[in-house]
Amino acid sequence: MKFLFIFLFIILSVPVLSQADELTHAIGDTGYMIQDAMWANAYKLDRHNYNKAVRLQYEAKEYMRGTHKKGRHKNLAMQKTKEAYQFAKSARDNALYQSGEIASD
């Protein structure tokens, strides 16, 4: 009987544990945007925005994990993630514009 209870608990809890929340997806999307900026050579052409995005994403991860000196703050992590995404997008667009791959808006 005990084995059956443990088995059912594991089976029912696995789908819940494997789902990521909104913050995790936002950090992942920011990572992909930073990667796009890197491929556009933003680390050379727009260092300020690129480095700011990387620092903000790192700080957001610390807030999410609870390793930041302020502890775990989901709202601050989401705010930092959104800021990092905007900086990475700006760095990518500026780098592509400077390299002549896209025209200005």
C-alpha cells in the first residue's frame, strides 16, 4: 500500500514539476535575444547596451535563484529580465544598422 501511494505521488507530481513559469520563459527569451545580439557583433559595435543586457540578465537570474544579496524577488527578477531584453534588442538593432545589414526605421 505504501509503495502504491509513493508511486501515485510521483506520477501525479512529475507534470507539475516539469512546467516552467513565466519568469523562466522570459529569462530564456532574453538569453536568445542576447545570443542574436552576439551574432550581430553587438559586443563589438554596441558594447554598452550589450554588456548592460548581460549584466541585467545575470542579476535577474540571481533574483530568481535567491542568490542575490537581497534574496529571492520574483517581481524584481521579471523587471530586470524585461530591461535586459530591451537592451539586448537595442544592441542587436544598433549593431545590424552599423554594419549596414538593415536600414533605419
